[in-house]
Amino acid sequence: MLHPTAIALIFAAVQFSLSAATIQTRDGKTASGSLQQLSEQGVRINGQTFSWGIIRKAYLAPAPGAKAELREVKTKIWRGSFTTFKEVLTRDPSTIDGVTCQYVTVRRLGNTPGAILFEGRLNVPLAGDYQFRLASDDSARLMIGDKEVLGTPAEFSYRRATGSIRLTAGEHPFRLEYLNLASYAILELDWSGPGLAWTTLSAVKDWPLLPAPPAIPAAGALAWNGSYIAYPVESLTDSRVRFVGEPAGVRLTTVNAAAIFFQPLSLPVADRIRSGKVGREGVLLVAGDFLEGEILSIKNNKITLQTLLFGAKQYQGGSQASAVFLQKPAKAREQWVVRTQLGTEIRLRKLEWDGPVLIADQTPFRKLRLKADEIQEIAFQSKPNILERAWVTWGKLSEQEQQQAVAGQGRFDSIYKARAGARVYLAQLDEKWRRLESEHAAVDAEVHAILKQMQEQETQARKARANAAQTASDYALYQRKLHVNLHLFNPRLREVHELTRRRVTETKRAIEAEKKALTDQAKTNAEYVAKYQADRQRQQDGYVKHQGERKADYDKARGASKGDVRPVEITAAVARARKVREFAESRRNRARDTLNQYTGPRDDARRQRDDAKRKVDAARGQRDARARTLQQAQMHEANVLKNGLDVAEKKMIQMRANYAAKAAVYHELIGKESAVDQSRVDALGDLQSIDRHVRDWEGQLRSAQGKLRQDEQNKNNASRDYVRRRELMETARRTLHDFVDKQEQPALQRLNAVKERHDQLAAQVEKAPDDTNLAAQLKQAQEQLAKDLAALTALRGKLNGVIGQFQSKLHDFSYHQETSDRMETEWVRTQGDIKLLEKFLTAKKSRQAALRKTTGDLTRKRTDRQNRIRAAKGEMDRALTALNQALAEHNRRLAEYGTAITKRFEAARNLEDGENTLKREQYTFIQNEMVAKLRDQEWARRERVLKETETVFAASDRALKAAEAAKAGLKTPLDGDQNTLLGPLTAWYEAQEQVVHFHKETALEVVKMKGELEADRLRWAPSVTVREAALKTAETADKQAAAAHAKNLKDNEAFTQMLKVAEATDKAQQDKQTAANKALADASNNLRDARYRASAKEREWLEAVFQHERYRVQKRAVLGFE
């Protein structure tokens, strides 16, 4: 669409400023001043606000300055000889000039006798005293209003006069009477006043005729409600009128259109639409004919008209039809009429405002926004539409004025139609320019949208890279955990579990073996003791049987003996005591031997116990050392994990994140480099276009400057010629003035004085005819009069020559002035062309400099970006190196952690071996201690038995001595019978003692055997107890190991699952990263393509602007504005 400022450039010759405004209120008051505010509240000027309710008209642009000039001067010419102007007025004029002028001239009378009457209006811009000067040959008189300002007498000569008058501002009646008595006709009238230098109101030759005033100054459309849209019409259809550039806020349907004007119309041409029936329907042809008829259709700018004469016929709008009259407009009614600087008239029922912006929202305008500087006038009035006003204006013209308008039609066509065509084409160029600008803005908006999308994609890609780095770190973390758990902890925990399970089994097996050994040995001991006791019992039974036999022998002997058995008994008692002593000694010796024999095993048991104690202490020391080693290994493992692996892992994650960030920066920079660099490429392309435009403008400027030099030379030549001719004219004028002032007028004055003296003398002579003196004086006066008359006549002859020379020089100067003015105009036009070229060239050079600066900045930025890319590449490579080092360090720390775990498990295994060794030594110590204890107990028992046997031996020795003493106390020896009885009794006694001795010996042996056997058997009892406690500990440890192994397996499953999830997450994040990178790359490519399209569109736009500006330069004179 056309931008308002562009339309203003195209359709307005002068740009008005809003420095002043004039308000006319509804009660007839007027106020003018500086415009300060325009809003819904009204118009504020000079600190005073006038509301719209009291405003009749608000003229927002400063009114054009009043020009000091003559207006509508009508000329009446009388040819013939006249002596006074009163005599002239008694006759009808010979010629009445039908063309009004803005000057007075005697050209049409020529150097022939006659008279001219000039009547018109004199426009006075400012009130004050005005001076006039008049020069004429012959007589002239100036009247302003009813006052005579100055005049020159009719004396067959060149006369001058000056005068002044006080005038008010405005138009005043002007009347100039001129009388030429003979020969040369000269009339010069100048004036000056307040703010006005001496200005001529006369001319030697006719000025060019002014063009006929336009009825429709520019192409546009008249709406049914009287609004006029001053935009060129592009096309016309049954439904809609389309304007060039599709101006915003304007939509005119064909139904609401009253008339369409494809080109400007003059007053006489516009009147042809009104001829006959007012408001008739038809087509105004370019040739000027109006065809009345019914408009059948309008399609693609072709109007089908049904006429009675020609039938249905099509006319192309613009090329064949200059206007289409569709319907009669509505009658004017009182409403708001807004006239814009562009000539558009908007009729509104009410004024709507958005701050200082006027909103026109009434057909054919839809929310058209008008700023204050676009409005020229706002009035509340009943004003006819533009076409009716043209008809009224035409109707007010006199016949001569209408003829003058018709005569100026050719010039009107050469100015307004050519201007309209040029402006339409310029509007099309501007529309192309604005359309391309709009398209460029759309593409630029697309670029900004893509850039914003790219920034979002960069953020997403950066986030995706960071997330990918995080997921990769998580994956590596879970992989490390699974690796550590699966390859480091799992086999060792499995080994520990198998070891604890084997230890439990071995402990159970050992307990069962020891319990079985206890049971078996108890059984074996019991069987051995029982067998021994059975054997001893058999022996005891033999001894008892032998005792019984000996008792039977004794009883038999006793029965056979009749002697005293007392001595036999005493003697037998000695043998018995001796046998008891013998058996007691034997038992004592047996006990001593047993004790002595057991001292060695006891001492061996003690030594073995002490050795076992030392071994236990050594094993405990080794166990403690291994425990310390385990503790050190655990501390080393924890230290490696905490200060080594965890730190390396954190550093690896940090380095991975750092690498991801650096890689993201690098890939973002490298990814968008081509898209970002497209701006530099585009700027270079734009710069090339601008350079081409600058070269073109510079070429045109050089051509224009060359033409200016040529025009200036022509102007200077013409100016020198003008000055020369002016000097000649002024010289001729001064010569004329000097001749008149110094010769002709003094001669005339002398002649008049002589004539007056002559007339007085003639009167005196007539009264006194006889006075010879008076007669002589009269004759002398007559001679002097004739002489002076002859001298004056001679001077008048010379004066005619001087006047002829002056008129010749004046005419020559005036005619040459046209050439000089034409040269001056051409020079000024060329200067205007150069100024416009310089204006455009300055703008282009400014843009060229800006583009050069932009390209330089973009090149430097590209260098900076390349440096940043290289720096980012270096940082990325360093980050990758650091990441690889961190990964290597992590792997080394992982291996070190694995070694530490292995060492810890080895230390734990060594500690376990130490514990097992300690336990074995403890078991051995416990057994040896038990053996030593039992052997000590057995040795002590044997010692007690020895002491008991010694006591028994001592008692038996005393008993023997007592028995021997009793035997010694026998007074008589035994007799034969007693000796016979002594043998069986002694044998019986010995058998008895043998039974007792064997029984005691068996008891001692059984106790000794049981003690020895129990000492060997009971050595396992505490070991079993300890092993049972160790079994509980081992079972607890086995459960813990099983739980740890199960937990490890569960953790492995969990870590495997987490690893799978992390792997899937990492893969998904990698896919997201790939997608984000692809989206970023696509956005970068889209940005590059959009910027390329924006650059191409901008170059098209710049080319369109260049064509627009070049056309403005080429058609500047035709367009009528800079």
C-alpha cells in the first residue's frame, strides 16, 4: 500500500507545517496562532482551547501568503485621435480583450493614436502607505478605489509622475486611463509598499496565459455521500473501485461511488457532465465528449455503456474514458468535512479521536487514521462536493472567463494531464516500492521470527547437549557402579560367601568330627575300661576262687587241726601283714612309677600348652597385623573412593559438562556462522546495488552539472546580454529623462512663458491698438514664440528620436528578458534537478557509508566470530583433552579403586586366614590347655594316690612290725599241727590280701586308665564348645555374606536396569540432541535462506526506490514538486 508520506510526495507540491492554525467559530469570531494540540477536546492555539462544539472551521495549515498583484484586469481599447479621455468615454471601444490579465500593457494599441482603459482589482497584502510611479507617452491617470493617485498630462511627450496612497489589506478597485495622442505608445507603472520592493505592474508584451483552473485537480473517486478520495484509480469492477497502492483505510464499492475520475478535469470539461440532465449516467471520453447511457457492466477496468446511438460499447478506463459518472451524489448537508493535505475530502457525522489521531470510520473510509500533519482543514458546514463546486465555479465565470478557460485547455492538458499521468506512474512505482518494502518487512519479520526460533533452538540444543552430557555422565556413572559391583565386589562377595559357607560347613564338620571323636572315644574308653575291668574281674574272680579254695583248704585244715589256732593266726598274720606290706609297697611303687611315668606327659602337655599359647599369641599378633592391614586397606579404599574415584568422577562429569558446553558453543557458532554471515553477504550485495546507484546518480549529477554549466553559461551570456540591454535601456531612459528634463520641458516651459507673455500682450494690444510700444513688444513676443515653437518643434523631433530609441531599447530589453528568464528558469530547473540529485545522492551516499560501515562492522564481527570460533574450537579441544584426561584419570582411579577393593578383600581374606589360624591355634591351645589341665589333674590325682599308697605302705609296715612283734611275743613255737594249719591259713590270708590288693590295684588302674583316657577324650570338649560358638559366628557371617552377596546381586540387577534405563535415556537424549542439532541446523539454514530472500527483496526494494527517485528526477518539472 502507499505510505502516506509517499502519497504526500506524489500528490502534494508543498509540504505544510503545523506551525500555525486559524479557527473560525460558529459565532463568526476568528482566532489565529501557533497550533499546540489537536485532540478530541478540540484545537489548542496560543494556550486557548476551542472545543469542536463551537468551531465552524479549523484551518490547520498556514494560509498561503497574500500576493501583491493585479487581478482580473480587463482591457478596453479605443483607436483614433482623442485629446482627452472624457472624449474617449463617449464612444464604444474598438476592442474589448476577453482575456483577463494580471498586468497592464499597451502592446495591443501599438504606436498608433488611441486610448486604453484598464479595470481590475489590486490585491494589497499588508495595510500601509504605498508609492506609485508612472511614466507614459502620452497621458495616463491611476485611480484606486475612488481616489486619483497620480497622472501625467497629455502633452505629446514622455511624462513621469509619482504619488502615494494609504491602503488597507485586501483587494481594491483598480482603474488606469491611458491616452496616446500620436506616434509612440509608452506606459510604465511601478509600486512599492510595506514589505514590497519596487515592482512593475506593466508589461511591454503579453505574459503567457494561465492554465484553466482545474475542476478535478487529480485523479480520484467521488463517493455517493460527497467524500472525495484523491488517489489514482487503478481498476474498476462491478463491485469495487481499486486505487493504486491499495491505500489503508479506504474501501469504495461501486454501489457507493458517484463518479470515477481517471485523470484531472478542467472546468469546461467537467461541465460537460452536467450538460442536460444533472447527474446523468455516462462516460466522459478522453476527447472531451460525454456519452450518456446505461452502464451495463464494469469488469477489469472496462466500462460497457449502452447508448441509443451506438448501442453497447466498451471503453477502457484511463486510456479511452477520462471519467465515469455512475449516479447523482447525495445532497450536501451540514456535517464535518475534513480536507487532507493530499486533497482528499472526508465527510463525517461525528469526529472520533485516538489521542491526537483522527479516526475516519464512515463509508468509504474504514478506520482511516489521520495525524495532525496530514490534515489541512476541519469544518462543520454544508459544503457541496468537489464536482458540484466545480459546476458552481464554472457557472460564476463570465463568458469571457469561460472562453479564457476553454482557450487554456491545451495548457491545462499539457500541465495537469501530463502531471496526472506522471504521478500515476510515480504512484505505481511508489506502490511497487512500498509493496517490496512491505514484502521485505514481512521477510524481515520472518527473519526475526526465525532468529527468535533459532535462539529458542539454540537454547534447546544447549539444553539438549547439557542433558546429553548429564545422561552420558549418568550412564558412565551407572556403568562404573555396575562394573565395580559386578567385576569387583560380586566375585569377591561370592568368594567371601563361598568361604563363609565352606567355613560353616568345615566348622560343622569339625564339630561333628570332634563330637564323634568324643562319643567314639568315650565309647572306646568305656569299652576299653569295661574290657579291662572284665579281664580284671575274671582275674579277680580267679583270685576270689583261689581265696575260696584256700579258705576251704584252711577250713579243712582247721577242721583237721585240734590245736590252738591263735599262734597260727598270729604267725599267719605276720605273713599276711608282710603280704599286705608287699602289696602296699607294690601299689606304692606302682603309684610312684605311674606318677613318674605321667610326669613326662604332663610336662609335655604343659610344653605343648605353652607352645600353643605362644602360637596363639603369634597368630593373634599376625591377626592383629592383618586387621591393621585390612583397616589400612579399607581406609585406602575409602580414600581412593572419596579422594580419588569420586573426585575423578566428579571431574569427569564436570569435564563432560564443560566439554558439552564448549562443544555447544562451538557448534552453535559454526552452525549459525553461515546464517549470521549471510547478513554480511547481503550487506555486500546491498552495497554493490547502492554503489551502482551511486555511480548512476553521480553520472546523472555530472551530466546535470555539465548541463548546469552549459545553462549557466547560457544564463550568463543571456544575463550579460540582459545587463547590456538593460544598461542600454537605462541609458536610453536616462537620455530620455535628461532630454525631457533638461531640454524639452525647459523649452516647453519657455514656450509656455513666451506664449503667456504673448497672450498678455495680445490682450493689451487688443485693448490699446494704437500703442506702438505694445505692438512692438507683441511682435517681438510673436517672433520669440515662433522662434521657441520652432525650437520646441525641433526638440520634439529629436525627442521622438530619443523616445523611439528608448522604446526600441525597452522592447528589445523586454523581448530579450523572456530569453533571459527562460535561461534563468532552465538554469534554476537544472539547479533544482541537481539539488534533487544531490539530495538523493546524499541519501544514497549516506546509506552507502552506512552500508560500508555496516559491512566493515560485519566483516570485523565476522573476524571476531572466526576468532571466537577458533577460540571456541581451541576451548572445545582443550575441554576434550581435559575430558580424555579426566576419563583416563577416572579409569586409572577406577583401576586403583579396583586394586584397593582387591587389596581390601585380600586383606580381609588374609585377616580371615589369620582368624582361622588364630582359631586353629586357639583350638590347639584350648585342647593342649585342657590336656595340660587334665594331665595336671591326673598327675595330682596320681600324686594323691602315691601319697595314699605311701600312707598305706607305712601303715602296712607298722602293721607288719606289730604282727612281727606279736609273733615275737609268742612264747612257744608252732607245732606241727599248727605248722600244717599255718600253711593253709597263710595261703588263705595271702589269697585274701591278693583279692584285696588286686581289687585295689584294679581300682587304681581303672582310675588311672579313666584319667588317662578322659584326659585324651576331654581335650575335644572345650574345642567343641568353642567351635559351636564359632559356628554361630560363622553362620552369622555366612548369613551376612549371603545377604551381602544377595544384595550385590540385587544391586547388580538394579544397576543393570538403571544402566539400561540410563542407556535408553542417553540414547533418547542423544536422539533429542541430534534432533535439536538438526532443528538448529534447519533453523540456521532457514535463517540463511530467509536472510538471502530478505537481501534479494531488499535489493529489489532498493532498485524500486532507485527507479522511483530517478523517475522523480526525470519528471520533476512535470510532477510539479521537489
